[in-house]
Amino acid sequence: MHSTSSNTESQIPYFSLSGYYFFYFAAVGIVLPFLGLYFQSLGLSAIEIAQLLAVLSFARIVSPPIWALLADRKGNFLFYVQLASWLSAGLVLGLWWLEGFWSLLWLMAWLGFFWHAALPPMESLTLSHLGSQLSAYSRIRLWGSVGFIVAVLGSGWLIEVYGQFAFLLVTTCFFMATALIAQWNRESPQLRPGSVDWQGLLILLRRPLVWWVLTIALLTQIAHGIYYSFYSILLADAGYSHSSIGLLWSLGVVAEIVLFWFFWRLSPLLHFHHWLLMATLLSVLRWWLTGFFVDSLVLMILAQLLHAATFAVFHAVVVQWLHETFVGHQAQGQALYASFSYGVGGVLGSLVAGYAWSYGGGEWTFGLAGLVSLLASALVWKVKQA
């Protein structure tokens, strides 16, 4: 029995799977904190920057449902991972010579569509390789967080020393490395085409609680969309160096990793609604600390540590709830969550942030994020009392 388990585990392409997550999220680790600053260096306005980042996020509305359906009906996921990865790597080269707003808008639209399309089939590919050994998923997915931290720390220092040339070079390298290691992966023999029970899915979608939870997730991600779009610009305007900005970003991800690692022990301690209420209320505190006390490094550190609650706790409990609720339709449930919250919420957050920043700067922008989180808390309380 032990021999069979060892043989099965040895057949899992651990290095190539974890390597893909490492480089994919390393690319996220340079794009998320520093793309807005790069656009700012081109002389673009806050509203133009917000619109470009919103278009990049817009694909999350479209891509997850498409690839979730493919995950349920097709079997050749590796082809889609490789295609999306290579097209993303080719498109990112456009950053080297495009500087006008409209040309960058088209570039962000296509880059977002293919870049965000790569991850859903990669998740399906990884889980199909693991089979019954799903506990090994965290050991593979963890390398994505490691890649993010390595990128955000190293890129901050390189940009500080070598300027925006370093941003372009490192971004290109990470996207190319992602495509190359996608080519190195292999298809899983366990993948089988399936079918979609549309009637059962529609019954689930008629449940009011599903839409309450999705609305709360939407509001939470609008606030995070504001953070993703303008946090680095807020810090840079306050006098923080690129390396310090990278350290603060990575601190939030470290807090996220620690929480994910131990949350399976903490999860039974509170009810689903209590976890959501705690996460949304701490979000209010985090965004107001960020907006009104940006000059205090100690409070910025505290605010970033709260990422463990505002993102990791919220994400963990919602994903688990969806998995238990959408029985037989887990892929569609997760896709709906990604599309509605990260997609629509991310786009709205970016756009709202651009106008708020133009009107009143960082205090208005992150003060608004706090108000949106306060509304999410009120909805959680209402659902809990219902």
C-alpha cells in the first residue's frame, strides 16, 4: 500500500507544476504593485491609469466562466494553459514600445483576457494530476506565493536602482518563464471530458443566500480593487522608496500565507457569518489606517498584516462555503465567485479609485474603500439576522 502511494506521488510532475505557479505569480508580483507606477512614469493621469488597470481586470469577468465550462467538458487543459501563456508573453512585449493611452488600453484588454484565462485550466490540470492526493495541492500552490514575494521584493530594489527599464525587463522575463515552464508540463492521464447539469445549476442560482454572499464578495473586492490600483502610488507620493513599497506588499502576502497555512485549525472555531463579519470589519480598519495614516510606517505595517483577515480569511471561508454549496457544480461556483467579485469588483474598484484620487487624493480614495467595506459588514449582519 505504501509502495503504491509512493509510486503515485512520484508520478506527479511536482517541479513543473509548482514552477508554473511560481513564475505566474511572480509576474503578478511585479505587475500588481508596479504597473500603475510605470503608467505614472509615462505621464498618464490618475483616471487614465485607473481605466487601464480596470481593463486589465475586466477579463476576470469573462475568462473564469469560459474556462470553468471547458474544465467540465474538455480534457486537454494543458493546451489551453500553453496557448494562453504564450499569447500573454507575446503581448507583454508591447509594453516596450507602446506609450499612448489608447494603444495601451487595447494592449491591457488582450493581455488581461489571455493572462487571466491561463490560471483556471492550470488549477484543473494540477488537481487532476493529484487525484486523491488533494492535500498535496497546498505544497504546490504555495510556490505561487513564494514567487510573488521574490518578485515584489527584488523588483522594488531593481526599479529603484535601474528605473523603469528594470520593470520592463523583469516583467518580460517572468511572462516568458511562465510560458516556457507551461511547455514543460505534461497532460494528466486522469482528465476526462464531462457534462454540465444546467438544471441543477439553475436551482442553486435561485437561492437568495448565494447572491447575498456574492454581493458581499463584490463589495469586498471593490475595496481591494482600490488597494491594488493605488496603494503603490499612495506610498510613492508619501515618500516611500520602491524597495520599501515592495517590502510592504510582501508583508501582506506573508500574512496571507501564514493564515492559509493554519486556517484549517481555526475555521471550526467560528460560524461562516462570524468569519465574514470579522473580515469585513477589519477591512474598514485597514483601509482607513492606510488612507489617513500613510506617514506612519508602524501603522502601515499593521494595516498590511490585516491582509491575513481582509483577504485570506474572507477568501478561505467563501471558497469553502461555495465548495459545500455548489455540490456537483464546484467549478461553476468558483468561476461565478471569481467573475463576480474579482472581475466586476476589481474593475469597479479601479475605476472608482481613479476618480476618487483625482478628486481628493489618498484620503478620499482609501476612505471610500473603508465605507464600501462598512457596507459589506452591514450586509453580513443583515444576512446573519435573517
